[in-house]
Amino acid sequence: MSHETSEGLASGIIVETEAYRPEDPACHAYRGPTMRNRTMFSGPGLAYIYLCYGTHHLLNVVCEGDGVGSAVLIRALRPLEGIDLMAQRRGRESRLCNGPGRLTRALGVDLSQDAHDLTASDLTISKGEPPGEIMSTTRIGITRGTELPWRYLALGDRNVSVRPRTMESCGLRNAWTGSRFRGRRSMG
């Protein structure tokens, strides 16, 4: 993921996400389209950005066709380029992108990028190799739908926002080539 601004380029590898589907009570699209969530219903590849708790901009990627409200929250990045710029924006030199509000501040993302095409704008996501072994676990920071194992992260990456308590499945990288998931286990 990268964002080119007049200040410079800031980029990182996505190491943590959470999925939200329309049948999920924690999804903004659960009750249908509104002014706040209308971008979620506008087709895949768009940035859905909203203000959380009045202070944090959160970046999601719309992932379903027109009329279906579904998105993936980008929770954490492993910084690659523009680390000094990210540190300046965050006012600190460590833990730059290990949370959804932290990464948007480090990248310089705000509500003005809502509905931007993430394949052809200054804010982009490009295909790359998985950042290591991928695992799924239950989502965090929500009160409904907490049992759904729709949080995905790079196992052992130090940029992940919160260490998981349980692992729903592991080896997802291999699942893309046909391997089966391994079972649930405690992360103790």
C-alpha cells in the first residue's frame, strides 16, 4: 500500500486486516446504505474511509460488486518507504503503522480519499507476495460479530496491532494453492 502526497511517498506491506460482510452485525453495511457508508456499495477497489470516535480515520477496501456492502479494514502495515515522513506525521519513531488509525495518520490518509480508486490514484494497493505465514483469528475492537474468524495477519510480524489470543487457522498462504487450513489453537 502506498500514498503519494506533496510531502513525499509513504508505503508499507499490509500485515493485518479484518473482513466485514453485509450479513455481519459489525459491518457498517448491515442496515443498508447511508450517507456515511455509501462508498461500501459502490463497487470493488475503492477506498472506504470513515472517522472513528471523532479522531481516527480508518481505511477499508471495498471488495464486492455494486450494491453489496462489504469491505476489508486495513489494520496494520510494515513500513517500507517514507519512514521519516511517517514518523514526522505520527510524532514518534516507532510503532508507526500498527493499528488502523496509526497507519492512516502515518500515510497521510483522511476523509478526502474516501471513494478513491485504489488501483489508479495517489493512494494505491498493489499485488505482492504474502508477508509471511498468514493466520486467521477473531476480530478485535468491536462488540458484535466478535466470534467471526475474519481477522487475518502475518504470523509473528512485530507491526501487528494486537497479538491474537487464539488462532482459528494457520497456513492460509498454502491454502491459496490448495492446501488445507490447520486447526484452532491457543496463542497463550
